[in-house]
Amino acid sequence: MAIVLGPNQYGKAEVRLVHVDRSTPAHRITDLTVSTALRGDFTAAHTRGDNSHVLTTDTQKNVVYAFAREGGVGEIEQFASRLGRHFTTTADWITGARIEIEQHEWERITVDGREHDHSFVRSGRGTRTTVVTVEADAVHAVSGLAGLVVLRSTGSEFHGFPRDRYTTLAETSDRILATEVTARWRYLDADGMSGADFARLAAGIPRALVETFAAEHSLALQQTLHQMGEAVLTAFPEVAEIRMSMPNKHHFLVDLEPFGLDNPNTVYLAADRPYGRIEGTVRRDDVPEAPAAWYGTPGFC
Ligand SMILES: O=c1[nH]c(=O)c2[nH]c(=O)[nH]c2[nH]1
């Protein structure tokens, strides 16, 4: 029996970068959290403390800032793939890179009906994300969003589930349905997409998700998840698969009978935990799977 080093990667996590484009009077701000991870032959560092192959995490962080200055940021998928390609061409023992970016979205403040040039308010529409994996012969991009909170006050039912001696949940034909969507979708051909393509899909996919949440009557959050994924794949041929994690943010009707009051679906307790966690993948059945694109991305089934 020998003890050997298994899969490993290392990099700088959560580099906070804010880039201000001042080239026009209306400034553009890009606010990112960037995490880098390198893969390759780092066995000597792990087994002998020999750092001759270790491109330091400090250097990786510096590259993020220098690249933002030199080429700007642009769409996060493009910035991630520039970083990944740089690292994988820096040394022959660095064979892969995984660059994860979260984009914290700012909207212009409107003053007297006019969008302000240089004052912003944090958007409530969630965070845009990407994970770009650069390997010797492939570039994968899995983009997504987090923190997209939606609620519908009717048009949601839940019944027909099995009952056993532990079941207390009442069937309902009218409940509040609320969730906070985390979604990640894999592009079929990230290399073939332009910045304009990434921008269009980054805007269009969240819109398709929330519009479907609003439009479709729900018999279960599982059904809603599937409908939302189906809408994205139908509208965007560039997407191979979409994975979603959606907590069921329970809203319980409060019993007001002790106070002599009825409660016709009016007063709720918004519970924060425990919550149901509904997760799933919706995908095309005619495209190859790409496990390498998802490697190291936790939290999805
Ligand atoms: O949409 C739902 N799916 C479930 O699996 C579930 N389980 C539960 O208790 N409530 C709900 N609601």
C-alpha cells in the first residue's frame, strides 16, 4: 500500500476588485470577487515542501489586478478566460486553471428622472457568476446567478403526496411560493461566444427564469424548477444544461383563532429555517456531458 496525493488545486480566493471605467462622463463600475485555482504538477510542494513549481497565490492575486488595469474587465466570462489562459501558458507544469467570478451588480441612481453619471445603488436582482475552466484542449464556461429572490402570493398548490404516520403537512391548493434561486448554466461553446453574446445571455436568462416563475401555475417547487430550466433551454440554444438550487422559503399561515380572528390567506409567518431544498438539472439529451466544467463547484446535485 502506498499513500499518494490525489486531485489538488490552489489559488487566491475571493480577490475583491472594483474597476471604474472613466472614459466617458457616465462612469461604468465593475465590482467583482475573483477566485483563482491552478491545477497541474504540484506533487513536490505537497510531498517535500519543494516550492519550485508554486506560482504563489499572491502572484495570482496581482495578475487579477494588473489584467484589470491593462485590458479592462469586460464580460466576466472573458476576463476569467483571459486569466485562465495566462496561468496555463505561464509554466508547462500548470495544465489547468479554474477561475470563479462573482459580479456584484450596481444600478445607476435616478435623480429627477435622469440616471446619475457616477452614483450607484446595489441591485437587488442577485449576483452574476461564472466559473471558467481552462484545460489543455478545452475551455468550459459555467455561468449563473445567485441570490435572486422571488415570491408569488397565489397560483401555487401542493397536494397528492404520500402520507404515513409521520406526515402532518396539510394539502393546499393556494399557498405562497417563495424561493431564492441559485442557478448555473453551461455554455455549449464558450470559446465561440463574443462579449455581446455573454452580455445578452446574462440579461436574458434571469429574465426567462423570473418570467416563467411568474407565468406558470405551480403544483410543486420541483415542477417550477423544471419549467424554469425548460424555458431557458428553449430560448437559448447556446446553453447545454442548467442546474438550479431553490430553497422553499416556507410561509406558514398564523393561527389567529385564539384572538377570535379568521385568517383567509392573509397573515403569514415567514420562516427562515428549516427550509426545503429543491435542486435539479435540466439538460439537452443530445449534447455530451462535461464533468470537467463542474469539477470543484459544490452545492449542486
Ligand atoms: O413544492 C414543494 N415540494 C416539496 O417537496 C415539499 N415538501 C414540503 O413539505 N413542502 C413542499 N413543497
